[in-house]
Amino acid sequence: MKKSCVVFVHGFTGGAGTWKNCKGNSFSNLLSADSEIDEAYDFYEFDYYTEIISLFDSAPVVRLLGLFGFGSKKAKKNQPIRRISELLDTYIRTKLNSYDSVIFIAHSMGGLVVKDYILNHEKGDTPEPIGYLSLAVPHKGSIGGYLLGSFNVNAKELQPLNAYSDTLNNAWIDKKEILPKAQYYIALHDELVNEVSALPFTVKKSDKFVFEHDHLSICKPSNSNDFVYVQAAQFLKSHAYNFKMSELATTVFELESNSYEKEIFVIKMILSDIGEKGIDDAKGSFFHAEIITKAADKKDRIILQDLQTKVLSLYQQSYNAHSCKLEANEVFAKVHDLLLEQDSKVLASGVNYINFMHKKGLLQQLANKLTTQVTWSEKIEIKDILAKI
């Protein structure tokens, strides 16, 4: 089973048709057609009752119709956003609780439902909300709310400066530093939700996108060339990449008797009389650095290269300071002490999956070259290494 899911949440008077384009293809079908996305996520659509006027679904009318034998229809009525959020919570905790994480794609009022859910989500409950795509969501209200607000509870909540929606948005602003990664999509031709309302606060340019759509078309991309689809796909792929790298970062190194015995970095340590435990630790570090370096994308490779340059500089500082005074085993320890000391300082990367083990491994990658750039003893020469290979 996949570890993450995507949940679509429609808006006021919406439903399954919210996400279907003129050809009948849903947003989720377009996304799942991409194998990279399909391998990482399962897709769901959360549906809830929402009508402009719900007279014929009200309890009195349903009971009256029942007296005349017109079916056994359940009574329904429009519910406040807070109650719909609770319904979403029940849906997720009941149907989706086997997933580790969830990403929401929400349209219009559905985005307010999702905001309420995220703000009331309790840490430790699964799945953890990790992403939010806001499609023409009226974070600061919609003028359409004035037209129907006198007889529709949801329309009233969508009015600008409505007490509930205003409080909800203020809470969103207060917690913006710890919220899931979010992007805000604005429909250029939207007559219901203008740009000011489609943004909950002043967001970074990288999280704001304007599309050649109106309020209804923004949630039903026409094909895989539609920019709404393209951007949503990139968002999901970015999270999928982070999943993969985080998993790789926690891969357990299984030490075997012959692990890396002919690798140059190991031979250098053996020639320098580095202790067995130090060699085993270096093997593990090298293993972890190798798997993330090979899997990293272009952006993260640049970060890793920069880190490796810094690791080399710290090695050189420590080696120069101690190589003439201490045994190779002690020099090895001093170098790694300095790396640990600088782990959250000079060696801070901002990439969650890169940890201290990887940074030590970057040094072993440099040592794994037929040069004396990284060695543990000045007595080691190239011919000595070649003799052991």
C-alpha cells in the first residue's frame, strides 16, 4: 500500500463534477496517468452535502413525502463549515488512517473546510497533512456570499468579514510558520473570488500562481498541458521525491565481513591503523552518502557538493592541527569531533533528509580516491594503496 494519499475537496454546491473537464476526465485521473505520481499516491474525493436551497431534503418535507410513500430518503441540510470539517476528519480517520500522510487539493469553500481540518488536526494522528493546494479559495470572503447569505448558512460564512471565516484566516496566519507546504492558485477571470481574497496573507512568489481560468474551470484542467495540472503535478512529485529521499536516509547499513574491503577509503584506514570500530563507522557513513548522492536531484546534488567542500575544509583544518602531534587513530577522532561540532553550524544544509551520517560519508567519498587529498597518516603513499587493491 502507498504511504501517502491525495484528497480532493469540492466547494459550495459542488460534487464529483467539480473535478471533471468537458471530456469527462477528472483531475485525479489526469494526475494518476503520470506513473511517477501514481506510484506515490492513492487518490480520493471527499463529498459532502451542499445545496443552494435544501427544502426538499429537509426533515419536515422528507417525513411528509414518506407519509405518501415516496421513498425513505434521509433528511439533509447544509451544515456550517466547522461541521463539514468534522465530517472530513471522521472520513480521514475512518477510511484513510492507514496512510502516513495526506495532501489536499481543495476548491473554493472546500479550501476553508480543509483549513479548519488542518488547524484542528492533532499531531500524531495519521495521516499527517503535509500539503495543501488552494484553488480559488475565498480566504477573505466572496461577494457571492451576499447574494445567498440570507437563506444559506454556507453562503453567509463566505461573506467578507464573516466572523467565522475571519477567525479561521487569522488562525491560519498565526500558524503559517508550522503549516503544511501550501500553494495558492488564482483564477485570472474569477468573478467570485478576487486575487486579494484568494490569498490568506502575503505569500512568497514561489507559492502563488495565476492561471488563465475562471472560478469553475480552475479545478478541472483540460489536459496534461494545462498549467494548473502541470503545477499540481510538480507539487506532488516534489513531495514524492522527499518521501523517497527520507526513506533512503533511514536505510539500515548491513555490515558484512567483506563490506568495502577493497575500497580505497578502507585501505587508507587499514594502512593508518585506524581501529576496527572506526572503520565500520566509516563504511556505514560511506554507504549512506553513496545512496543519497546517487538518488539526489540536480538541486540537492548542488547542496551535497557544497557540503562536501565544507567537510573537506574542516578535515584539512583538523588534520593540519593534529597530524604532527597525534597518532592517526586520534587524528581520525579529532576530525570527526570537529564535523560533529559544526553539524548544525557550518554544515547546516536546510535539507531534512541529510544528517550527520551523510556528512561523514561525504568525507569518505573524498577519501575513496587514489590521491592523498584525504588520508589519516602522512606516511601513506599511492604505491602503498595500489599494493593493497
